Amino acid sequence: MSHKQTPSQTVGPYFAYGLTPGQYNYRFAEVASGSMADDKVAGEHIRIIGQVLDGEGVPINDAMIELWQADATGRYAGDSDVRANTGFSGFGRFGTGTDEENRFIFDTVKPGSVENGAAPHVSIIVFMRGMLTHAYTRAYFSDEVEANANDPVLSSVPEGRRETLVAMRNEEDGNVTYRFDIHMQGDAETVFFDV
């Protein structure tokens, strides 16, 4: 009996067909999107926006980004706390090919600290063509200087590389946006974690 390669053993992006169908104009609904919190969710509503860039600085048009985070009080969706965060999914997925500028866009609330010593952050998983295994990273927030300085994970990263994990805050017309570009290679390569 001959065994063939599985999708995880070959260059994809198989994930896109089922997980980001909008990227390929399929008509079936996506399980998750970039909208992670409705307008009734407590906390500061923010948008996290960025691009996945290759080693030449060119935006990648078929990457898929997944984002996971706590709510403004530091609780994850589904926590057993009866005050649970209704209207907040805590999880989002976005295909860069669904945006004209090949960006990922997440509408959410700024997370709170999940434990003592941890700065507010979002966990990010990157899937893209040519990668047999997805990559893990985090985004911290530029306006959390003191918390970032004390975060044990961020502190474990060499000082000269920490800036690759910080999303830059911008406010315009009362809207808060954090810019976080993910560089897959090159001098500005984002720090990825071996999870």
C-alpha cells in the first residue's frame, strides 16, 4: 500500500479553502472573522491592522492570521466566570487576500493583563504558503511601556529585537488603531516563538 503526502507535508495553502473561503470567493460562510467584539463589549475598542511581508518587504496576498486574546479585564472568552464576556469571541481569523492592500484587520477590544507580570498582548499564529508549520508570535502595545518592560516573555527576547513585537498606536477621529506588520524574513524579521 502506498501512502501519499498529507497537506501538512506539502506546500499549501490548503488552509485557505476551508478557513478563509472569502479569500477565494467561495460562497460558504467563514467560521471566524476579524470582528472579535461587538459594540456592547466593555473596554477600549481598537483595530489591529498590518501586513505579512516577505524577505523583500512585499505584502503576502494569501497568508492567514489567527489572533487570540483576553478581554479588557484579562478574561478569555469561555472562562467559567458568570460575568463572562458576551459579544466577545476572543478569537479571530483573517485572510490577507480579502483586503485590497493585503492587510489583516481585527476589530476588538484592548486586552487586559491575564496574570501578574504579563503585559496586555495578543497571541498570533501565521499560516502562509511555503511554510509547512505555522509560526507563533505576539503583539504588545506601544502605550503600555511600563507593563512591557516587566513582561516576562517580552523580557526574554533580546533587547534589540523586542520592537518587532510592539504594535504602534495611532488615534484619528476618536478611533484607535494599532499597526503591527509581520516580517517573515530579513533585517526586521518579527520574533517568532517555538511553542
